Amino acid sequence: MTYPVTAAATLLLNQYGEVLILRRGHLAPWMAGFWNLPGGTIEYGETWREAAMRETYEETGLRVKPKPFGQGEYKRGRWRVAFFLEGPRKWGRVKLNYENDAYDWVSRRTLDDFLLIPTVRQALLAAFDAFDKQARRNPKKRDKVGNKIRLLMREGYPHKQAVAIALSMRDRAKLNRSESQRLKLRKGEWSVRPVAHKVAKQFMRKHHYAGGAGNTSVLAMGLFQKGNPEVQGVAIWLPPMGPAARYAARELDVPADEVLALSRLAIAPDVPSNAASFLLGRSVRHLRRDPRWSGAITWADAGKGHRGQIYKATNWIPAGKTKPRRLWVDKKGRLVSPRTGPSGNRRNLRKAEMLERGYRQLPPSFKYRFLTRL
């Protein structure tokens, strides 16, 4: 049995071949936490195209005049969705409504990084094919910077990094040496040394998205600029939980009790762009002089838009992704643990208990894993 079309969605394609996707928030009426296209159900008296235009504006604040792009099925065909395509072009600012809590631009290379609705994934693949076909047919319509960005993304660079590289190549002839050096940290003017855990925790409370750190650590390394006693960045190291320690030990072929975890890494907002990699590199060098440790593990939170570029830049080994899980935050947005009770008699609070305490559950997200030898 073929069901009638009951919903419409729009694929908004930018000039780099990426499509706008929205993450459904906890207030969404269905499939909270999944990534979807702008769209929704067709109201009485509307055409498919009118519904796509209305829903896109309601969910993104963008006005479109899309063209038909085909149909898809959901729930074994019980829902039929009419897809429309708009672009490629440069888009303005996205304004989310109450149904969605995040947005991103997805490419063919980053498709597996998002928890997508199956029929949306099929539509995205078709859109990428259409974009590639149009680019081959009309190569003169793409500017040189856009062409370079697309080539860099095909080589594996993330979108933001590809844009930065392409623009820097265009403007390199205009930048003088003093300007280019000013944008980077000069090693002779900075140093990294151990700091007290109390100092590290206060810094994380101010600069890390988690809003704090644990009560103990094996090592806390601070970033300092010469002539300035204020800490400008912190890396906190501690032993990982059992499963993570055993995973790292197996992958690196080292004893599990010789594995450390980089628990927190943060820098002040006004330091040079390469300060984080400098802090991380000096911290790893310090640990390699300690015979107690043979390997390290860390994670990049995809839910916060992190992809681990700093770890790749400092030669950490990519080790896949963790299973998606839902985290809890308090009213200030700080992460909280559902575990409670005295040591030796701890338990996980139920969902109802967490809600009673005023905590909010985030949509499911995963983390990228990285390993390195010490």
C-alpha cells in the first residue's frame, strides 16, 4: 500500500556542497536527539512546496523558494516526505525555534558523524550526487576559493579548517611577516609547567564548557606567558575508568595501570591560536620523562562540535568513536553525574530522580577517541 505525502522537507545546500541539518531538541514531538532536515507536516490547503517553505522559515529563519527533489519514506512507508532543494548558495544566519537545539552543515565525508533519520540520510546522499554533477557541468560558476575549499575537504580537512587554509592562500601575498607571526605563539615567550590542582580546577570552572573538573588529578600542567603570572591554559591528567584503561592498554600494548587520560584541556580566549597544541605537546613531553606512564587516551566531544583536530595536529592516533549516550546538565549547563551515594555503596539515579533535582538530559552524542604512547 502506498501512503499519501504528509510532510515536506528542504535540503539547503551551501556553496561548499554541504547541507543544513538540525538536531531535534528534548521539546521536539518525536525522535528527540536525531538530526533532521528543516521541514514538517503539510497543513490543510497547503501544497507540498508551500509547506516546505513555511516549515523552513519557522525552523531556520531562512526564506526559500525550493525546487522539487523527490520523495522518501519513513516508518515502512506510512509516512511519505516530499523533498525540495534550494542552492547551492551562501546562506545567512540560522535562527532555531523551540523544536531544535543545534544545527550543522554536513558533507558526504562527515555523514557518519551524525545520528540521522534513515530517509534523511538517503536524501542527503542524493543531494551530494546532484551537487557534484552540477559542479562538473558548470565549473566556471564556482569561484577559486570555493574550488580550493572543496578540494581540501575531499582530502579530509574539516570545513572550518579548509576555509581558513583557502583564505590564507588567497591572502598570503597581502600579509607581511610581522602580521603572520603575531597570529602564532612564539615559543620563547611562553612556558608550560605543573600547577596545583586547585588552580587548574578554578581555571576550568571559568573556561571549560563542562564548567569545572574533578577533585583530584595526577598532573595539572599550566600555560604561562613570560612576565604574566596568570595561567593562560591548563591540561589535567588522571587515570581513566577501567573500560577506557583496558581499551587503551589493548590498543597500545601497554599495562592498563600505566595509562593516563587527558581529562580536561582549555585555554584562555585571548591567547594565540596554536597555544592549545603547544600546551598539549609540552605536557606529553613532561609525562614521557615519568617512567610510571606508558600510554594516554583522550576524547573529543562531537556534541560540542569538536573533532579532535588538536590531537591530530600533535600526532595522537585516532581510535574510532564511543557509543552515543545521553548526559545530564544542571540549570547552569554544567555536566552532572547520575551516580550518588557513599564510596562502596554508589548507585545511578533514575531518570525521574534526576528530573526532580532540576537536571536536564541532553540529546544523545558520542565522542572521538584518541591514543598516544608516552
